[in-house]
Amino acid sequence: MTLTETAFRFRPVVGMVLVALMVFGVVSYGTLPAREDPKLTIRESVIVTDHPGLSAGRVERLITRTLEEAVRRVPEIEEIHSMSMPGRSIIHAEVYERFTKLDQIWDDLRDKVVDARAGLPEGTRDPVVNTDYGDVAVVTAALIAEDFPWRDRLDMAEHVRDRLYAVPGTKRVDLLGAQSERIFIETRNARLAELGLSPESLAAMLRDQNVLTTGGVVDTGARGFMVEPTGSFDSVDEIAEALVTLPDGQGVMPLRDIATVRRATVDPPHQPAYVNGRPAIVFAISMLDDRRVLDYGPAVRQALREIEASLPVGYDLEIITFQADQVAHAVYGVTANVLQTLAIVLVVVILFLGVRTGLIVGSIVPAVMLVTLAIMGIFEITLQRASLATLVIALGLLVDNGIVIAEDFKRRLEDGCSRDEALRRSGRELAVPLLISTLTTILVFVPLMMAEHRAGEYTRSISLVILISLMTSWVLAMTVTPALCHRFVTVPAPGARDGNGNGNGRRGLSDRAFRWMTGGYALILRGLLRVRWGVLVLMLTLLAAAVAGIAHAPKRFFPSSDRSQVLVYIDLPAGVTSRTTDASVRRLSDIIATPDRVRNIDSVVAYVGNGGPRFVLALTPVDPAPNRAFMVVNVTAFEHVDQVIRDLRALFRDEAPDLSARVARMFLGPSDSSVLQVQVKGPDPRVLFATGRRIEDALRAIPGVIDLHSDWENRVPKVVVAVDQARARRAGVTSADIAGALDRAFDGATVSAFREDDDIFPIVTRAVGAERGSLARIGGLSLHARATGDTIPLMQVADVMLVNDEARIAREDLQRTLTVEARHLHKTAEDMAPMVAPALAALEAGLPPGHAIEFDGVVTDSGEARAALRANVPLCLTLIVVLLVAQFNSYRRPAIIVATMPLLLIGASAGLVLMGATFGFMVILGLFSLAGILINNAIVLIDRIDIERAEPGADAFEAIVTASVRRLRPILMSTITTVLGLMPLIVTRDPLFHGMASVIAFGLLLGTVLTLGVVPVLYSLMFGIRPPRRAPSPAPVTGIGTLAADQGKASS
């Protein structure tokens, strides 16, 4: 008993299961985790290690290399990127794409870093391993209260954070921009020298007095009494009144007579944040992975409203980014496209097949979609732009199986079969051929499913949804459609048949149009079969032109986003302090926020010294540095984004020519396709630096290039204190004494902690501002000899000189690497690469041994993504060919199908040119999809030719023509439904699928037309069928036919 017969026998069960799955599909649509874009696993961790005062070169040699070697011992780590800068080492460790379970890998990485800790120089702080680098802040909000001191703002921010943790589903809430406080004790060098007081002894006295320990417990037998000695500082005044014992019996003196004691925020400011130019504390709110952002986001928004209502007057809470709105726009926008496509497909099917048969076929489409959603719910495939838009692409394919079954069933009834016999024979003869046809389409997406690359992971839901929807379509076509046909399909009355016995004597508009079309097609096809070699030469010429067109088409790995936000990356010259960066960014924020200065801006958020939170999965925050800042500009509407970008570039050019401001739009996919990165690698930093400048010159020579930037930045001056060891020993001081004195004077030394309620912040001793900010006073710094107690100036034991040094030293996979990046006003990175390649080749030829130049970033990502796709293409093609050989039990017929596949490039090239689309990863996926569709068309056509040739007394030439004419209508119907179904994505210029939809639509239109001519020509050549010397009168072929009727006969 076949699947069809079994399903018909148990119709109530099948109906109940189908309804249950459809209901579950509706529920899944409302409960599945929803995202703006496909999930992308961030296989990256960051290791940050600080050693204040260490130069970039020494950080690289003493810290970065040691930790890199430890990280390299983790076998799952694929790439290591590091940046060494004064006082800090930052290492990014990336895991191979094939690994998805990362917890054990991160545990191993932490163990290796802990083991390497012993090899780091003294004074190095413990490395911080951040394995939550991929957490996304689904909501960012700002607390603004300029009229309150920072300690009150921070207390209120912590209160808000505690309230936010009460929202179900909250994973973490990070505070950014908060300025912690210090107690600063600032001394004058001359005053300490006058009193003979060393900074070390002053720090020791403060530390000994400010204690928080118990004096034990007095046990009297019956009771115990806790002893609590006082002495800890409870106020700034107490610190100022603390008595300091002077050396040599000079007595005691209050600290206020020796130093200035004040309470202030950290100086210079530490990574402040601004909203519309106003200082703010930003909340970066992340949710648990199993939560639905469309539910969690509104819950957080409601919580923020309730919290704001309870805040004192003067505190404002503002939402900066709200991912739920972006997700709703993406999901509901694509859903609207799906519904539009569904309506288009249903109308087209009804027009082609009539109301009754059209409704039978069309009713399966929403059922397939809902069952697909149900299966997505079972396997937890998220709702996002890609998975939903795939339903739009698949809609045209979903009707194919239903059309085959419905038309075959109807034709069998017209031929005199009973309903039961028609159902039985349709299920027996069409199940395997339709399954093979479905599997060939699915197989073309298998390379995407198996690709080990971020781009493959980003688009993997496309192949999964195709797999689910097409297999669901086949199952329902073999179970539900026959039952509906058995119940509702009617047989035309004898008077409604035409002279050939076909049931289309009743002529509708589509019938009349197709009758005229089939006649013209038959005439053209006969002519083509007489000039077969000319047809092939023409096809090869068009194919060559198409390949050339695609080769010269604009390239973009992934398209730009439709978010109404603009990103600004700000870099001041390396070596400036965060105070300078803060002043520049605050001034620029005020200017941008000024009404009408830059039109159509809703708000601007600035992060100084860091890249802010990761508020979009694909957007990697920039590494922290005192000379960097990052802005997010929220635009009122997406159509104003280009205007805002132009205005911002002009503003930065006019208002801040001393800094570099790279203005960019948001992007889709794993990386920004508009940024070209060129690397030079080698051991010699001087060669790298000089070559980097030449690479910048080569890029600058290309008209339209902007935003040139080198990650090594500029060289910076460094003060070198050259200690004369002989003089130092005579004076009784050591190198450690000198380094400690310099560090205490300029950076400050934490001597104790000040406690206020539950807050603890450091007490820091340092030189007064005038001495800290003067290079001329370095030589006069007082040093205290421990052995003699004498005070001597630094210049007595050391020479002070100014030298240039590297500000940044970047490394990739344990090799020094300098990266230059640039952006073009109109071209993508992949378009720029061949323009600069000759100049880079010339530069590389002149490099010393051990140095090389190569592309990085999106250029290599794109190549690796294509290679990941190609890796599994041979296997999939082999499986497709095996299926075709199994279906036809022949080699020549599969050869014909494979030979027609390149024809898809002709229409695809036309689609790229006419629709202004760019060639990228999504277009490649469109070509894969197109190949599957054209394979099915060729299968249908060849199968029908075999059936016609098998008829007794059939002429081989006429069989080709007759079969092609009979297949014209169903093939065109499938093509038209697919193309019209793609129109919403093309017309609305969907940011992710526009290029893919354009390629499929135009490739399918032209590819179908060419297939209808080339397949018969190749068939006639393969089987040695020649046209007759004199063509007989064409037979009146007007029947609708079937898509795969009697396919079992062909295979037999």
C-alpha cells in the first residue's frame, strides 16, 4: 500500500495531525525566539592584561608574547590577534568555525592563561579573560542627572540596575560611563623635600592609621564582648586632620599642612558616555538566550517607565537603542511580504488552473507554511529576516508538487479512470519521481548547510527552511492533495472537450492565451531543431557574455543594513590622554545635537575611550584606548541615512580637522563589506611602519577613497629616564626606588581605601597638577635614599631624554602585523581590491625577506566563505547526478540536465545589471536555488519527451515537439508563480534578499525560456534524432498535460 493510499484510508487521522501541526505553527509564530538577523555564534574571547607605565614594545615582549604562546596551546583556537599599547595588552582568541560547544574550550583557555601568569613581569595585573564577548545588549538606556554629584548618580544607577535584574529573562546589566570617585592627596615635591618626608613613609602612616580590623573578643565567662578599635577614616576632613610624624624628631603635623586633600572623580575621566552632549550612565541590558526579544524588550521598557516615575526630580531615563523595534520591523516586515507572496501565488494558480483545482493546489501552500513553522518550533529555529524571507523564495516551489498531483489526477479522470484508481495510480507512479525532484532542489542547498564559515552560519537557516518546507510540500502533496482531488475535482462534460478529447473545450482567458502561445512555441521549436548547432553556439556566446557580466558586476559580500542608525569611529592622534579625547567628543556631541545643525537626527550617543556595548550581534566593539571614541547617531528615518552621513562627514571636516572621524552605515552579515583591509607582516617594526605609509599612499591615489586608518597609528614621544647605576649606588637609590617615585608622582599610588556606607574607593597620593603636567620638572623630582635618609633630585642620578616609540604593536598569529583600512564613497572592498592590487604587488616585491603584504577583512572573508561553499559542492553534485541516473536509468539524460545548468548565469547576469544589485554571498545562494529549479524543469521536460516517444508509432522528432508543447504550460506556470512570488522582495528592495531575489527572478525567466529551447536541442543531438526533410503539418497539441505524468514509464 502506497503512502497516498494509506493517507486516504486514514483521512481522519491525517486531517487531525495536519490541523494540529497548523495550530502549533500559528502558536510557534508567536512564541519562537525572534531576532532581527540570524544568530551568529561569536567564537571569540578577549584577554586584557594591564601593567601601567610599561611601553608598547615592552608590553609586547614581556606580556603579549607570553600569553599568546599560552593561548596557542589550546588546540581549538584558530586565530590570535593582539594589540600591545602602553600599559595594556589585548588579545583576541578565535575558535575554529566547526566548534559550537565553547564552554569547555573557554575553561581550557582560562587554565592556560592562569598557568602563564607566573611568567609575566612583576607588577602585571591578573589577566582578565572575557568569554562573554558575544553578549548583545538588546536594550541600552541612559541615566542623566547633571545637577547631581557623581556619587549620587552612581548610587541611583546601581538602584536602577537592581530593579532591572528583577525583569524575568535578564542575563546581565552593565554600567558604562560611570565616573568613580577617589580621595586625592596631592603633594608638592619641594614641600616634601623641605620636611625630609618621603612619599613612602607618608603612605605607610596613612595605611597604618586607616584600618578596619577587630580587636578580638573579651570572654568574661557568661558573656563575650567584641573589641572594636577606631581609626578608619570616615570623612575627607578626618583624612586632612590626620597627624603625620615628621622625621628627625620634628614632631607631628596635620596632613592638610603638607598636602591638598580632596574628593573628586577619577582623573583623567575613565571611559565617559554622553547622550546628546550630556554626561550619562548607560545601562547595557542583555537577555537570556531562550527569551523572545519581542516579549522581553517591552517588559524592560515598562520597567524603565516605572523606575523613572519613582526617581527624584532631576533624574531622566532615556532609551538609546531598542532591539525589539528592529526585530519587529524585520520580522513583521518580512511577514507582510510572505502574505503578499501567498496571495499572489494563490491568484496565479487559480487563474491557470481554474477555481476548483486552483483552490485545491493553493490550499496546500498555507498548510505547508504553517507546518514549516511548527517544525521550526520543534527544532527551535528562530524567526528572523532570513528564515521568514526564505518562505517567500520557497512559495513558488511549494506549488509544484501540488500542481503535478492535481493535474495528473484530473487527466486520469478525463481518460476514464475511477477516482479510486486515479488516486492509487497517481500515488504509485509519482511518489518517487516527485521525491527525487524535491531532493535535487534540497541538495543544491546542502553546501550552505555544511559550510564551516560565519557567512554559512549566518545564512544556514535558509537551507534549513528550504529543507523543511520542500519536504513538507512533498508529504502533503502525496497525502492531502490526492484526498482533496478525490473529493472535489470534477470531470468536464463530454461537450466541453475539444476535438482531441482534452478537457479544455471551455476556453478561459488563460486557456486562449496559452493556446496561442503553444502554437507559436511549436513553430519556433521546430525552427530551432533545424539549426541545432547554431543554437548551441548562440548559447555559448550568451553564456560567455554572462560570465563576463558577473565578473565585472559590483561586488559586496553582504549588503548594508536598513537600520536608521549611523556609526562614527573617532581617533585622535595616539599619545593624547582621555581628557583630550573627552573634551573633543563632548564638544562635537554638543554641535551634532544642536537643532538644525545636522538635519533628521533623533539622538547621538558617544562613548569615549571604548566602543560601547555590542548592541548588534555582528557589530564588534572597538578595543578600548584613550585616544578613541565611538558614536551612535539615531536617524529619524532610514531614507535620511545617506543625507546624515554626508552632513556628518562635512561637519567633522570643518569642526575637527585634527582628528579622524570615520562615518559609516550599519551592515548585515558577519563583517562590513565596505571596508578594505590590507596587511603587511614581518618582524621589523620600522619596515612595517614605512610600508604602511606607502600602502596608505597607494590607496589615497584611488579617487573616492576616504577614512584611511592604520592600526599602528602614529609614533609617539616617550620620556626615557636613563639611570646611571654608578651614580645611583653612590646616592643610595636603586632603579626600583626611581621607578616607584616616578609612578607615585605622575600616575599616583593607592595607599588605602575610603569606605562610605557600602561604597569603597581608593585613597591616592600623587604630585600636584602643575608638577604632574610638566616635563621640565621630571629632573627635579625628589628621591629619598633609604639608607641615609637624604633627599636628592632625579637629575643627579639619571638623564632624561625624549625619544619616539610605537604607540601600538599589532600581531596576528604570533607575527607582527600592520593593518591599513580604507573606505570608498561608492565602491565596496571587493571592488577596490583589484584596483590597488598592482601597487601592492610592486610594494611587496621591494620588501626585505620575511615580510609580506596581503588582503584581510571582508576580502578574505568572502573568499573563505566561497571556499566553504565549494568544499561540499562536488559531493552534492554527485548525489544529484546519482538521483538523476536512478530516475532515468540512463547517463545521457542526466548529462543533458547538467549541461543546461550553466544557462542560469545568463538570466542571473541580466538581473544583476537591470536591478542594480551587487554580487555577493546572497547572490551565490540565489544561483544555487536557481540551479535546483532549472534542474526540475529539465527533468519534467525530458521525462515527457520519453513518454511521448514511448507511444506506439510515435515519430521521435514529433515526440520532442509534442512533449515540449505539453510541458510549456506547467513549466511557465511554475516559473510565473515563483517570479511573482519574489516581487515583494524585489519591489521593496529587501536589504538582505534583494540581490538574491533579482537573480532568481531574472535567471528563472530567461533560464526557463532558454531551457525550453536548449533541452529539446540537446536531447535530439544526444539521441541522434534529426528533423525530417520536410516538416509535416504540426499536430494540434492543446492539452494542458501533466507535469510528470507517467514518469514511472520513463524510468522503466
